[in-house]
Amino acid sequence: MKVRQITLLGHKDHGKSTLIGSLLMLTKSVTQTRINEAKKYSKKLNKDFEPAFILDSFHEEREGGLTIDTTRAEVLYKNTAFSFIDVPGHEELINNMISGASYASVALLIVSAKKDEGIQDQTKRHLFIARMLGIKKLIVAINKMDLVEFSEQRFMQIKDELSDFINRIGFRSEDVSYIPISAYKGENILDHSTNMKWYKGPPLLKALKETPETGRAKDDGALRIILQGFLNGKRNSVMGKVVRGSIKLGEKATCIIPLNVNVRIKSIVVRGKRVNSAKEGNSVVLGLDKEINQDVRGSIICGEAYCPIPTDNIRARVFLTKALGKDTTIKFNGMEIRCSIKPLSYIDPTTGQSSERNRLKGSSLIAIDAQLKLSRKIAAERFDDTQELGRFLVYTGTEFAGIGIII
């Protein structure tokens, strides 16, 4: 069975949770008991049945009418298992949105067609962050079409306005699809809507199923294993994850940053079993031919022929959720590193336009292109080459302050 991970983006109240609830019901991916529970809560709150209540697990979410944390929902459809990652749509929880979006390569943006809702600044911020995080394939579901009398004109108005911004921040037109839906009424989700015969494209779930995954931009076989530490304190046994390439038993490799130690792989364990090789995506325990006397956390194992050069000076694009103080650190592959951040230009995430001056003074939500000077060297690569070695979290003091990608 094929597995697809889909990140849901969009402003609060535009219908993300309602859509997932409808998907769960229409595909029979949820039990009748869960549906009955949602109906019971709807009645208790004196509301019509709301499919979103199927998804919202917490009592305070139902009464508040919003989703308060990243939630996953599994939907089965024609030999495909969709894992929908529902992320909050309001600014206060944008850090949850960042962590949620980073797990998928395809995003589904929900935009309300209602006259007083439509495209919001938060809609654009979500798109900006999604593109920063490497999401390249985008489906835009223009929701609540039942509330605008299934108007093709309203659909085209939102599509035209949004496509300008989407192209400006780096999405290719051929990687973006627009689909009119009504999540509440289940229109154009599994089957074509009889109320929108003017729409000739596929219904939503078919479009999601047929959207191709994005592969690695640079697939040259280069090995990258990010190390997480020693197994049970044994200095010749390391734990890590293969994030690029593959490794074979007996292969000679180089463990770098800041070690510069050559090692040979004597054993490979994947899921508790000894194997002869491991590939991208595998979590591994590697037996080495020598003991390592330094902390390996955050170091990488790579092939001798092609290794990144350790650096303490990087150029990055950073999305900030709050102003930075003097005590700035980044978290990079388990390491906490003090740094200074020098802005080179400022980017408005609601327009995608950059300026040498900060024209958003007073707003904590801003993107910058910046030069970072780190207190130690790291095995960094461009985000477009190796995502896991090209992104980091930003903290000011002990508070989360943003995310960055190395450019």
C-alpha cells in the first residue's frame, strides 16, 4: 500500500478540520462510534452536526471551535494511505505549524470562498513557510463554495489573486492545482460535484492521489548519516539516521565535525536485525572499527570522496516569530550553538517582496536573509541539497523564535 503524507495549511475557520472529518466519513476511515460521539457533542453545544468534531480530540477544542495542536488523521482510499497533518491556522501557534509542515512534501491549502474570509495574511504566511521548508507540490482547495452559491466567478477570483503570490514565492505554476470544494457538504471531495459542473478537473482526493512526490533535487549517491550518540555508552557503537545515500558493511567512511576521524563499518543494525546495508530513511546502529573519544552527537558519517566542509559561517533565510535578543542560539541536529545573526535583507512573508530596510517594524513575524556566525563549526549543506543538514531552529534565550534554511 502506498503511503502519502499531506500537510494541511490555511487560516483558522477556513475548514481544515471539517475537511478531514468529511474525508474520514466519506472513505469510511472512522468508526461509527467516533461519528456518534461527534454528533453527541454537536447536540450538547446546540450546533448542527460538525464533521470537525470527529478530528478534535480535546474538549476545549470543540467548545472553542479551533484545533490547538498538530493532529494526524489517517485516511484510506484506493490502496493509498493518506496521513493528513492538520496544523493550527492562527499566529500564536505558528511554531506548531512549522513542525507539522516539515514532515510532508505535498501541501493542501484550504482557502474559504466566503466574501468576508478569502485570502488572509496568515494564508500567505503559511505558504511562505511551506515553501521555505521544501514543499514544492501544492493543491489549493477553495472551500465553502456552498456559501457562495457554487460561483465559478468567485472561484476564479481567488485563484487569480492567489496564483500571483504563489508564483512570486517560488512555486512553479505546473506544481499547483486549484479545486473548488464544500468540506461541510462533501462536495467535490471523492466524487465530482453536480453543483459545480463548470469545474472539469479531478475531485480532491483523486488529485491528491495522483500528485507525484517530489524527489531529491540532487541525487548523486552521496552518503550522509546524522549521528545521535553512542549506544549504551559504547564508544565504538553509534546510533544515527541515514538521510542521504546508502552504506554497506565494511565500507570506509569519514566521521566529521569536529572529529575528522576515519572509520570502517564493522556491523549495521536496522530495526534490531543485523544487515549488510542501510539506505536513506533507515535508523541505524553502526559498529565501528575503533573507539571515538569525543561526543559524536550532531556529527555526520559520509563517504570519503564527497564530504561537506565544516563551517561556522553560513548564509540563511530565517523566518522569525519574535524579535531576537542578545542571547541567540540555533538548534541544529541535536546541537545547541550560540550565534550572531546579521540581517542582509528583509522579506515580507505576506507579499514575498524583499527590502534592505525593515518595513514591518512592530511585527514579530518577518523573514530575513542573513549571515550567521556560529560559536562552533557544523556539517552544513544547502537546504536544497540535503534538507536535514540545511535547516535549524532559532531561539532567543530559552524561547522559540523561528526557523532557518541554509542557502
